[in-house]
Amino acid sequence: SSPVCVVLIDLQLDFYTRIPDVKAAFPDLPHNITQLAAFAREHDIEVVHVRAHYDSDSCAWWELYHDNRPHMRALNDGRGQVVSIEPESFAAERPGEAVIVKHNFDGYAIPSHPSDTIIIVIIDHSLGALVQFLGTNLEEYLRSRGAKVLLIGGLVTSCCVLLTTVGAFFRGFRPIVIDDCCGDRTHERHAAALDTYNYVMKRVLLADVLAKSKAELAAL
């Protein structure tokens, strides 16, 4: 267990490679996430991956989102109707790292039934072996690991990163958003989200994190 944990949110093909605006606006994101994950693993800081899976079967809000919100359809033009949990290669989990699958924009939202949220612990990719803990949510998992300070990066800033960060704050965690480890469709959207809700988070740059020890990060 550790008081510090890295939480990587929705670093998936559907939110970076398949949304050209995000990839164009934040071209350094792959390098920065790679650096952050390597630093965490080297310093024995747990990395937890939160990934979205959206489809009509698992999301009660699906019809409203796609049929009654023209601006939402415009934002997602060109992307498939089903959001896959397939990660970007630069954000793939390592053996032993937890992957939490969510069906909403807030990683802390309580599942509507026990199988809504799954933690998958990767045992051995070569064997394809998985251990699944049904009905375990992000809050429960982080508390079981002794986490208090969350170093947050991911996509997109103005949606799932923001809502999961707010969720962490109201559950008593200390969320620290790493500014240059997040991305959105524009820099303006990214900055507006973080500026508007700066009272629920601490904001740092990746360089600030890399310059600190694990003990110093725990004291943030």
C-alpha cells in the first residue's frame, strides 16, 4: 500500500488517436504519460488505469447522449457508437496494475448493479490470465491500497478528468492534476475546466512531480 497513487483516466484510442483535435492540440501527451508511468513504477507508486466503456447495453444515459444532444453528436463525429476500453500503447497497463472499467464520466460513480464496474488485475499478458473483482469501485480500491494523494492524468480534461477529480475531492482524497499529462479538444477547453474548478484540486506540471521523492509527493 502507498499514500500516493497515479490515476490515468481514459487514455484510450477512442479519446486520443480517434479524436484528431485532441491529438493535434496535445502532441506531447504520449511522451509525458510515458514519463509519468515510468517514474511511478521506478518509485514504487501504484498506477491505476480507469477506462471508459460506453454502449447502449451498459449506459442508462446512452439514448439521451446520442439522440437528444446534437452538440454531443457533433463532438463525436467520426467516432464509433461504442467506446472500447482499448488503451493507447503509451498507456497500456503492466502486469499487476489495476484497470477499472466505468460506464459513466465519473470514475467514482456508484455502480447501479454489482457488475457495472470491474477491476481487472493483469496477471500475465502472455497467458491472457485475468482476475476479475465484480462490484468493486474506484473508491473502494484506492482505500484498500491506502491511497490519499492522487496524481491524475488523462482524457479529456473538461469531462472525465474533471468529473473524476471532483469525485475524488468530495470523497476526501487529495487530487493533484498534472496539467501537461491531460488533454482536450482545445487548449482553451482544457484551461477553462482546470481554472474554473481549481478549488477542488492542486495543479502541477510533470516536471514538478519528477523532481520530488515519493515522501514529498505524499505531503502535497
